[in-house]
Amino acid sequence: MAEPAIETSSILPLRLESVSYEASGKRLIDGVTFDLRAGTRSVILGPNGAGKSLLLRLCHGLIRPSAGNVSWAAASGVAVPYRQAMVFQRPVLLRRSVAANVAYPLRLRRTPARERHARVEEALSRAGLSALAGRAARSLSGGEQQRLAIARAWVMRPEVLFLDEPTANLDPAAARAIESLIDGVHASGAKIVMTTHDLGQARRLADEILFLHRGHLLERADAATFFTKPKTAEASAFLKGDLSW
Ligand SMILES: Nc1ncnc2c1ncn2[C@@H]1O[C@H](COP(=O)(O)OP(=O)(O)OP(=O)(O)O)[C@@H](O)[C@H]1O
Ligand SMILES: [Mg+2]
């Protein structure tokens, strides 16, 4: 089957309505409602254990809510799974070359070879990995592996890119390289939804903040407002470095 024609109608906004998630008898996400619109970089911010990764997985459809609804605006027949990609904190790479990892999702969708090669080259170049194309993916450094994971997501030209703590465990220079790559993906037109517990990163990247604490969405605001006038005591404490789980 050839790749379906490019859809012009947007799958956004993504809407969460009273979404809860329970596991092991605990309510880990509690009654969260918001929508995510096209264009902006939305950052889910909160301390360790707040539920950021769970919330992102609920958005991406990797787990299902115990209660409430997650829905895309897409018209029926639009292949939503192909239009959103996710990058995990620890990239899962195939035991193949860097280029083969990027080509893999295109092969799955039977993209013709000529187009596949062009898109792989472009994605590698944008991620600064052209010189490493032939290397074994698993021999790359942590920062290079994370850039590869983003290149592999970007090659599909997703409308929405989800990233879960994409720079955790990276040194500041490698983290900045990831941040500029994320900016590049955003500039190419993709909606960015990412989690972080890193305030500096949230300040650098976020257009809007969704502040999560103990499974509750306590605040949602544009970034400037959140950082200068947080509404809750928890967010104020978090901004001062005083909030722990
Ligand atoms: N399957 C599960 N069963 C029980 N508890 C779980 C399960 N999955 C996650 N949790 C708990 O839910 C809470 C939220 O987890 P989550 O991974 O979403 O946090 P997080 O905000 O991403 O934290 P971090 O900043 O450390 O990545 C944690 O206390 C975690 O231990
Ligand atoms: Mg997490």
C-alpha cells in the first residue's frame, strides 16, 4: 500500500475531558481537562512523580484513561496515529545504522526509495548527524542518540511531536543542541508538546505552561504569565525550587 495522500485538515486541537488514570489502586492523573491547539509549544511542567509522563502517554494514546475522554479534532478517516510522533526520555534504537533507523518508519509506510533517501538525508542533516549516517546507532553518545530519535520522528513530518524529558541525563551543551532541534521542528510547522522538570528549559522553550502536581493540572497559562504571576502556592514554590513531591 502506498503512503496515503497528505491530509490537509488538522488533527488538532487535541482535547482531554475529565481524564483520570488509575493504576495499582491509585489515582495518578485526576480529572484533567484541557485542549492543545496547533502552533504553540506546550510544556507540561512539574516535579518528579507529578504524572507528566503518564499525561503525555495519555495524549499520545499509548495508555487509555480510566475515566474521561481523549479526542482529536480529526475528521473520521484521517490516520491520526501517523500524524503524531513521540520521543522518549531514553531512545529505543534499532540495532542498525543511524540512516537505517531514520529510514525505518518510512519503510514501514512503503515510501518509495527515492523519496525515502531524500527525506532521510534531510532529517539527518537537520539533526546534525549526516557525518554519522553509517555508524551503528547504538554506538552513538546519549546526546547523539536523542538527536537521532528526534530525526526519526521528524522524518515522518508529524503534525504533533510529543517529547518526554528529551534532555534528561544530557550535559548542558547536548541539551542545548536538542533544544535548537526542537525549535527547528517547531519552525517547520509542528505542534510541540513536551514534558520537563527543568525550569530553565521551560523558560527557553515554552509558549504555554501546563503545571502538573500530584496528578492535578493546577495551572495553565502562557509562559510569561506563569513565570511572573503563578496563581497557586504550589507553582510559586516550584519556581523557587522549594516544591517536592
Ligand atoms: N503503572 C503504574 N503503577 C503504579 N504507579 C505508577 C504507574 N505508572 C506510574 N506510576 C506512578 O505515578 C506517578 C507519576 O508518574 P510519572 O512517570 O507520570 O511522573 P513524572 O511526572 O513523569 O515524573 P519524572 O519527572 O520523574 O519523570 C509516580 O508516582 C509513579 O510512580
Ligand atoms: Mg517522567
